Amino acid sequence: MPPFYAGNDNIAEMYKNICNNEVVFRVKCSLCAKGFIQALLKKNPTERLGYGPGDWNDIKQHAFLRNILWDDLYNRRLKPPFDPSVANELDFKNIDSMFLEDEIPDSIINTGLNPLSDNPTSNQFVGFTYVQDKELD
């Protein structure tokens, strides 16, 4: 269950939990990971990791991310620690069945815009890709 889950699809209660409650960790993770997550989720934005003059560099220097080679990551020279083998784009064997059984809700936002239009906000992710370069194979 998500950390702020309210049950019975009670979205208003879930939002209230997000705004007012601290994260409850229901799965095991290291103290370092918990500290990182808690630092990112501070209720007061001015207290969050990454706020202030240090900005992104404060996040990069957190102990949880100490082993990240940032230049290599930026230049796509890192190989993922796990590369799942799949037969095709519809091969879901690596996804827990509990997630496959959930009904996909309709979006609560309907902009009426074609995502490929000339809308100025459609260029926000120009150059972004989640596909690895062939040279990393």
C-alpha cells in the first residue's frame, strides 16, 4: 500500500494524509534511504533537501547517493544494475501481478490539447529519453 493510502478510494483523505502526516515506512529499507526520503518529503518546503543555495548539489551529496558517478550518469556511461530480459513490449513477467490487476483510472485532467501540438508546454521534455543508447548494449 502507498504510504498515505486512505482506503476506499478516498482521495480527499489521502491528500489530507499527504499534507499532514509523516511517511510511514511499511517495508524494510536502510536508515540512509529513510533519511533521504524523509529529507525530500519535509512538509515545510524551506526545510527540504535541495532547497536553498545548495539546490541540486545538496541532493547529489546526500549519503544515499554517495556511489553515483554523476558525470557518467549524465553522459549515459552507466549500465543499470538490473536489466530485465523481455520477449517484447507486452512481456510483463517482471511486473508483480498485483499491479497488473489494478484498473487504470481515467485521468482527472483533460486539457483537450493534442500532446503533439505546438503548445509551448509540449517542448518541456525535448531531448529527454528513457531509452538507452545502443552503445550501452
